[in-house]
Amino acid sequence: MVLGPPVEPMLAQAVEAVPGPAALRAGVAYEQRLDGHRALLFTGAGPGGAVVVQTRRGSLVQDRWPDLVAAAEAQLPADLVLDGELVVWNAEEGRLSFGALQRRAVARALGAAALAVRWPACFVPFDVLQQGGQELLNQPYAEHRTRLEDLFTDRALTAPWTLVPMTTHLAKAREWLEFWTDVSGVESIVCKPLTAVTSPDTGAEPRSNGATPPKPSWARSPGL
């Protein structure tokens, strides 16, 4: 199955406890959850194919992110689907700017181009749902992460692409929560079992629009 918009992204579930011993023994990845807008980015099926940016609710908004579209056309391979966060960094404040992000999210046409110069956007992927035309929904998280890291290395990707920070060390995750949430725009920590798949075995058939069921994960607010 080749994915195409709209795709329903998986959603993290907030919990009140650290993952249990069984999950910790199997291995857990901790990722930063940033103060941004959830989005999926699709590259075309071949050279020169259209780049599409989809919101969490399924709207297609690539016209509002011309800088990302241009960067994707120049730097990313065809037949790729990335899941991640749209963010805007405020260099003067030294943190993410949700206000600037909101302004960009509603801009159209010439306004979008002008705001892209003033407030360049970054796309921070934390999952790859398709690569080289191969749908990856049943691959474990660890495989997805390796593919993302290889993509950044092989393509020498830099801004506007930033791979979401990840650690397998609980102490480092706690450090992020204690010191990063108030200063840099980290909202919380998302915990993902290394063996979890994007499309868990729920017994449900995929929808005709390519929607994906939620992936088992935990989102922790400060206090992890």
C-alpha cells in the first residue's frame, strides 16, 4: 500500500506513571515533544512530483510553507512520508515561537512568502511512514529511527530539517524535562517502546484513505 493524504497520524496518550518494568527491560526511547504544529510531509512519486504538507486534521497546507516545499524538492528523495512537528525558532528570544508559528499557519500566497523570510520554519521529523515507495507502518520503532538517522546522514540534511532528539536513558529524559521545558519550547517527553509498531495489531483493517491507527506510546508532562 502506498500512502497518500489524508493520513490520520497516531496520537500519544498521557499517563501518570513511568513505563513499567517489562517495557523498560524491552527498551524504551524517549523523545522531546516540541511546542509546534503536528504535520505530515509527502514528497512526490518521482522527480519533480508535488510536495504535500498535511495537518493533523487532514488539511493540505503546503501553500503556507513555501520554504519547506522548496527545501523538500531540493533535498528529500521521492516517495517519502515523514511525520513530525512544524516549528519556528525565534533567534532573538533563543526559543521556539508558537506565536510566529501561528502567524505562518494562517498566511496565504504572498503573505506566506514574506513570513517565510521573516520566520523560517523547521520540520522536526520523529517518524518515517513511507520510504522509496515502501509503506513502513508495521516496522518497529527502532527500525523507523534507524531509517530517519540514515536519511539525515545520507542526505547531509541540515535546516530546515532537524531530527527530533531521542535518548534511551531515563536520566537524560528527566534532565530534558527539568531544564529544557521552560527555556526552549520542549512541552513534554514521549516514550516509545523500541519494539512498538506504528500500526499495532488491533484486528482493524486500514481505511481506504490510508489512515493509521494510534501507536502505543506514553506522553509525560514534567515530573517523569
